[in-house]
Amino acid sequence: MILQQKDWKAYRVIACCYKNLDNYAEARLYLDKAHKEAPHLRDPLVERAILEFEQKNYILTIYMERKIFFSKT
């Protein structure tokens, strides 16, 4: 499947599907892809922080929150 430049939303949907399937590594991968496609948006970062929080990975949660807070958008 070839996604175009503005299909970062598709990456977020794919990440949500993987999260619902309890495949968290793939969900992280697609959220990172979404962030790389649209670095000016905070949505993928927020979803990644929520994913890390739900997995009780608090160190990465704090890291993601700081990345969101200090982003230049």
C-alpha cells in the first residue's frame, strides 16, 4: 500500500487498529511514522503519550509530554 504525503491520518488509524489488537510495537511504529509525515501536528505525539501511559511506561510518557510541550507549533 502506497500512502501519499497527506496520509498521516491513515498511519494514525493503522496505529489505532494495532493498539486494539494488542500489538503495541506496531502501534508505536505507525505513530512515529505519522509524526514524521506531519511534524507540525501534535496529535501523533499525544496518542503516543497516551499509549505509553496505558502501558505504564511512565518514563516514555514524561518524555513524550515534554516533547509535546516544547515543540515549536
